[in-house]
Amino acid sequence: MFSNAQKLAAVLNKWAQPAIQGLIGQRLGQLPFMANIDAKLRSTGWVSPMWSLSSEISPLLDGLSSSLVEPMLSRYLQGIPDEAIPGLAHKVVEDAIKNGGLSLFEGKIEFELEDLEELKMLLRYNLPAQEKTNTYEVLTKEPIPQGDDAGKKIIK
């Protein structure tokens, strides 16, 4: 049996896979030895001047993402009460949809409505939110007396 934290980590990893692969590929491309390989292959004429090894291997990084990112997310989510995770996840996605999208890392990663709708679907299938019937609803105005109290005047 998987915890809600593990399920949410798996869902987020699956949903963000293209962005994660792009980021990991980009970071790999910044390593000196990768830059040397790129330069050497371009200089031989085997590849075009625009070719990049990190772009080539980016789609192959699914295993790396699953073995690194998912456990990190799961550990991070362990600090949240497990029963609260489904409702929290759905609420965050709903709020992001209402705001018209989600922007992370100072706008370097942006998720459009289409992306968020996909995440909403993945959450609905894998981490359904339970309706809470026993939560207290905070009053924001004076209640209207009902039943036996309906005829009595409230003294302040």
C-alpha cells in the first residue's frame, strides 16, 4: 500500500516529466566534460553546429527522474499529514487553474491551463480527494436564528 505522499510524488513526477528532463538535460550540458564532447563532435562534422548531447539524452533521463526526483518529492511531502495531501493537492491545482496558470522559478518554468488540466486528471485518477463532511465552517456573519430560537431576540 502506498502513502498519499508517495502517490502524489509519483503523479507530480509523471506530470512534470518533460520539464524535469529538460532541466536535467540543461544542467548536464553545463558540465565541462559535456561541453568538451559537444565541441569535439561538432568540430569533426559528424553533427551540425546546433547539435547538443544534452538535448539528445534528455528524453532518456526518465529513469534518472524516477530514481532521484520522485523519492525527493516523497520525502518532502512526508512532513504533511497523509490524510490532508489529496485535498491540498486538488486545492492547489484548482487555485492555479483559477489564476490562469502556474509559474515557478521566477518564470523559468511555466505551466499553462492545458498542463494543469492534465495534472487535475492525474490527481482525480490516482489521488481522489475525499469530501470532508465533518469540518467546521467558520461563520463570517451573524447567524440567522432557526427553529425554537427563531422568535427570540438576540441581546448583544
